Amino acid sequence: MAAMNTGMGGLGGRPIHPQANPFGPALQGAGPGLIRTGLETYGGRILDSSSEFMQSNITQYLSDPQYYFQVNSQYVRNKLKVILFPFLHRGHWTRITEPVGGRLSYKPPVQDINAPDLYIPLMAFGTYIVAAGYALGVLGRFTPEALTLQFSKGILGWFLQVVLIKGLLYSLGSGEAPLLDIVAYAGYGFAGTSLAMVARIFWSYLYYFIMPWFCLCTGVFPVKTMKRVLLGGPRSYERHPGRNHYFLIFLAVVQFPMLFWLGNICG
């Protein structure tokens, strides 16, 4: 039996001394280093791609908030003229670009009258709240709750304008505009609304004379802007000209009930 087992190479046909793997020491010595290097390389690629993805999406949808506050007094005066009297604007409506880091970038508001900013919308919204509070006091209806209600209505109106413009952009086939651009354009309506509310403080009937004008101008301004700025030029606008005209007319018309609703004093 011993001889048989020996001839068969061990118990059960298994070799008593198995043959050593010549690659074992090499794999055991180099394995952890190779795995660590591979994981580091793969992880670095994932982090780089994720960083590029996040940066591109943040730039596309939010942009740099500091960009929207690069203004001066001259820009504010000229921009208010364009917003409140768009029919008198004789220049172009296209934003100015400049090469930055190997690609084209829009110039800041201080260098381009057609660039959107958040300074004017925020200041106009603040004036809107102050005018509403003063009007409530003149009417004898001022309470913290009434002013809070007016503030909430202003925020809601601003939000609805953003949703409206964003929805129209998607309908027109161009939904890639940065979100802060849309927020800025939606907030310009408070400029005319706040002035009309201030005028009503001095003479109530004056409000009903100048408010329709500001509604008309606030409707014309985004139409001009969306055609040449938000949609990136006439090519994207001309894909469905008939439908696009109706959408832009709707945007202009809806400013009348929207701004009159915002200008109505609650409380």
C-alpha cells in the first residue's frame, strides 16, 4: 500500500510536495504596490472628472455671483434708462464677449450695458418694500404682518417671473442660460413697480398713469433681451419664428397683471 501510494504521488493521488509557483514571490512583493498605485490613479481620475463636471455645471447654471455686482454709478444710470425707456435705446442688445483662459467669456456689467446684474434688482426690491411700508403707514394700515405679507408677495412675484422666463426658454429651445441671469432679468420689473408706488404716495391717480407705461417697458425689455442675449443670437431664435413670437408676446403681456398685482398694497 505504501508503495502504491508513493507511486501514485501521495495520498489520494495528490502530490506530497506540490510544485512551487515561480511567480508567487514576485506577485506577493509587487501586488500591494501595484494595487495602491492603480487605486490612486483611478481615484484621481474620478475626482478630476467629478470636479470638472461640478465646475462646468455650476458655471452653466449659477455662474459667479460676484460677476453680477461689478457695477458703478454710470452703469446703474444707463441701465435704468434701458429698463424704463427701452424704446430710446439706440445701441445693440447683444452682450460683449472677451477671450479669457482660452475661451470666450462675457464682460462684466461695468463694461457692458447689456450684461445682467443683481445690484439693480435687489435695490429695486428694497425700494419696493420701503415704498409699500410707507404707503401702508399713509393709509393707516401699517402692521408688521401687512409688511411681511407685502414682502412675501414680492418674493413670490419674483419667483414666478423666474419660472416663467425659464419655462419660455425651454419652450424656445434654449434652457442653458445661467440661473442668476434669469433671476436678474426677472427682478428688473421691480424698478418700474417701485417708482410707480413712490409716485402713488404723492398723488394716488399718478400711479394709474405711469404704471401702464412701466408695464409696457418691462414687457419690451425682456423680449429684446431674450431674443438677442438669452437665446444666444438670431440663429436659435429663427428655428421656430412664429411660435417664438407668440411666446415672447405672451411674456410681454403677462407683465401687466403681474406688475399691477405686485403694486397693489396689501393689508
